[in-house]
Amino acid sequence: MKDEHLRTKRLVYYTEDLGLVDKLLGEFLKLASAKSIYLVDKDGHLVTQKGHSQSINPETISALVAGSFAATKEMARVLGEAEFTVMFHQGKKDHIHISLVSERAITAIVFDDQTTVGMVNLYSKELTAKLGKIFDIASKRAVQKEQIEEDYSDSVKERLDDMFKD
């Protein structure tokens, strides 16, 4: 079923999940000494962000990060990989580290020379593992909710059929 495939690819974020995610992102910024972090879905929509981003438009960076990941997927395929899970771009003063999280989202971390790419990469691996666990729990919750809604809908339909039988 096409809708089922779409639902399994798209994650619904609940308030309690976003609270946990925001807490993890805040902790990450402190540990890695990064400037800002953005959690983006694979379609390029900003989910949440933490840190200082005065000169960065979050919606623009979200769309560009997702587009960059989509573009490099073909390069990975040519090299025999399914896709690259981490990308890094180094500028003169600011750098960006981009990681795939559980095939569902992307983190984009902006940092400068106050930290190292190695430090960002190390803490990013921990972060993506923790975010993956949150996403798994949220995904299971969404499937359970959907099953309850389907069961309820079927029950109502049966009752209506019983009421209006000839």
C-alpha cells in the first residue's frame, strides 16, 4: 500500500519526543562546542534547532542540507554505496557537519575553529544513536495509534452496517 510506505518513511513528532530531542541537541552543543544544530527531515523541513544562528535562515539551511544529501546519494551509488551518512564542508571561518539519522532525518551542525571536526564527529555519532532510539519509539507509537484508529473505524462501520440493514 502506497500510504503505508509513506507513513513508515515519515515520522510524526510528539511533544514529548521533541522535548527529548531539544534536550539532546542542547547537550550536544555544549559537549562539541558547536555554534548551532538543526534537525531536518529528509524532505528539507526544519524539525527543531538549537544554538546561535543569527545570520543563518533555518528554513534555507534545512532545504539546502536535504538537497545536498539527495544530490550526493547518486555519487554514493556510483561508488557502490547506498548513500553517504556523513558529509563535512569546511569554510574559512565556519564549517558544517551533516549526518543522516536513522534514514529519517538529518542533523546539520555549524561550528567554527573553537572546536575540531573530530570532536563534532565523535559527539555526532553518539547523538545520532540517541536520536535513532527516540525515532524508533515515536515510530512504534505512531503505528500503535494508527492501529487503534483503524480498529475504531472498523468497529463504527460494522455498527452502522448493523443499524441500516434491510
